[in-house]
Amino acid sequence: MSPLVSVKTETNTYLSKLLKQFASDSQSKNLKELRDRAKSLVESSRLPDKKDEEWQFTDLSELLEQDFQLAPVAEVSTQILEEYALLETRESRIVFVNGYYSPELSNISAIDATVYVGNLKGLDEARQAKIVNHLADEVGNEKLFAALNTSGLEDAAVIWAKANAIATIPIQILHLSAPEESTKFSQPRTIIVAEKSSNLQIVEKYGVAGDEYGKVPYLTNTVTQIWLEENARVNHTRVQKEALSCFHIAKTAVFQERDSHYTGNEISIGSKLYRHNIEVTQKGEQTETNLNGLVTISDKQLADTHSLVSLNLPHGTVNQLHKCIVSDRARAVFNGKILVPQKAQLTNATQLNRNLLLSPKARVNTKPELQITADDVKCAHGATISQLEEDEIFYLRSRGLKETDAKFLLIDAFAAEIIDRISIESLRKRLTQCVACKTVN
């Protein structure tokens, strides 16, 4: 048997073991059909490896060494929430633990009837059916890990804004992992629907439930899907702060209709291995997409961000800025694609990846891409890799700062360009503190 066949057989067996752990029954016929289609996709796939162009810098071989078992329902103390609670969302927060809805930890008393905040099972039948139809339209485009998530889909976090609804306060979706002494995996799912002319501000956060957890390897395989109808606005901040024993693999898919505005702020601090696929599809004219990313890693962490923005019609706008702060032996990967086909005339797209290396052994692999066939557009892209400038450090020290303080001041300024774009004050302060702890010894 050739080595290629052997590897494929090994990964197929591995994926089959994961699939067998999902319950065979589901809450509806349509959902069962959706899961079956996704299962077939997984069964015909293999675990990607470094020979695949999209995964050439991200080695998943360590996953094969883990015997992951589906995480059970777990209880989490309310004290744990203090680490993740935001002042602005104390009464507009839903909590999921290991992918299971926890109503006792959730508090949505400040949400009015124009916005549904809860789980998929609690949604009325009409909107459940509409969501399943949405998911069915997209399942054929799912890649392996997203299809694996759909294969076990039974429940999800759901935020649904009715037409013209204006959420006056931010809404937090908190996904906590509570792994045990053996290796576990969970598959959180988040679904957001913003109907015509609605406005939402959402914080989606991933963390681990206390210091006693996360000492053994665990896997979080998560999918978030967001639909914006005509003239809807969604400001979406995603924060990943899992334990350093975590493999965090995620997909965020955004679908925008005419005149809609989507802003995505991605902050990644935790996890041993972090892979985030961001896919945005502009399905209407005069659509605006803003993507802001900040990755801060150290030790031997690996953070891989792949983004794809498809502009399909005229007058679309994309602004993307992705920053990485990399120290010790960590590695950051950025691969960003913006597609501008012939129909997407009069569009404006910019993409920039800026990287700050804090040690000689830190590594960055960056590949910003523009694929343009339209001829009347304004598009630009670029990437920079730099280190802290000695003359800048010397200048700050000459003004009385210690070397550590001088370095942090420069790092803080680099990170602030992204963090300051987050409108929630308590979250901005907390993220600034996290960057300080992560980058300065």
C-alpha cells in the first residue's frame, strides 16, 4: 500500500470514529436530511495535511494522536462567568457549555421582543424551518470541519432580529469549553439573522471554564453563519481565548444582501492551534464589508487565518486590516483572498496584513491576494513584517521608561489600531490587558 493511500485510510478511520459519536435522531426531518448530506461529505473526505495548499503551514497530524470523545453536558459555576462577563451585556447574554445551551447561566432580560436571543430548539417552527433552508443552501459549499459540525448539529445559539429592529445594547454569545481528564471535543454553532433594516451589535466569545480545565488536549470545532438582509447592519466581534491545550478550528460565513453593512472584529489570543476560515459573500449591490483582525501568540502557538471575500455585484466595498503579534517560537499564517469578477464593477477593495515579530525565532507566512477581472475598480493590497525599532525603544528609555514599559508602549500602539475599533468599552480594556500579559514578561 502506498504511503498516500495509508494516510487517507488512517484519516478516514479517524473521521468515522468522530461521526459514530453523533446521535442518529434529530429534532426534524429537514435537519436530519441536512446532517446526512454533511455526513456523506465527511465520509468522502480526508483530514487535510501540509500537501494541501490551504494547509501547507498548518500541521494537523497531532490531531490524529488524540482519541477525542464528544464532550457531555457539563455544569459550570456562575463564578466562572466573571472572567468573561461584560458590564454592557450582563442582561443580554446567552451561554453554551461544550456546545449545549445553559439557560441558568444566561440572562436576556434586557432584550425586547423584536430580537430573539436563545437556542435553535427554542425558536418557533416557522423560523426553525427558514434556518434549516438557509443551512441547506450552503451545506454543499462546506469544507471538512464545517461539514463535521453539521453532521452532529442538534442545537445552536441563535440571534434573530426582526425587520427594522434596533438592538440598543450589545448581545454576548459565550461559548465555554469544560473538558475533563480525557480528551474531548465540542461543536458549537452560532446562527445570526438580521432582517431588513435591522441593526445588531454582537460579541461572540470562546473560553475555557476555569483553571482546572484545559490541562489535557481538547478540540473546539465551531461554525458561525450570519445572514444580513437588505440594509441590515451587524457589528460582530469574535474573541478566542481558549486554553493552550486547545485545538480551535472555526468557520465564519457571512452572506450580505443589497446595502447591508458587516463589520467583523477578530481577536485571537488562546489555543495551541488556531485555524479560522472567514468567508464573506456580497450578494447585493452597494454592500460594505469591514474585517479587522488581531492575533497575539507566543510560546509554540500556531494561528492560521484564511479569509475569502467575494464581491459579486457593482459598488461593493471591502476594507480588511489583519495584524499579528508573534513572539517566542510561535507562527502566524495569513492568507486573504478578495475576488472581484467582471460583474463587480465600480468596487473598492483594500487589504493589508501587518506583522510584528518579537523574537528571532518567531515566524509569519503571509499571502494577501486580489483576483480581479473587472476593469473599473479601485483595489490595493499589501503585507509588512517588522520588529520593534531599537531607536524607538532607546528614545522612550531616555524619557525615563523601563525597557519593558517601552516595549509594551510600542506593542500597545500596534494593537490599539484594531482594539480601538471595538465599540464596547469594557471589552477594549480587557483586551488591552490581555495583550500586555501576553507580550511582555
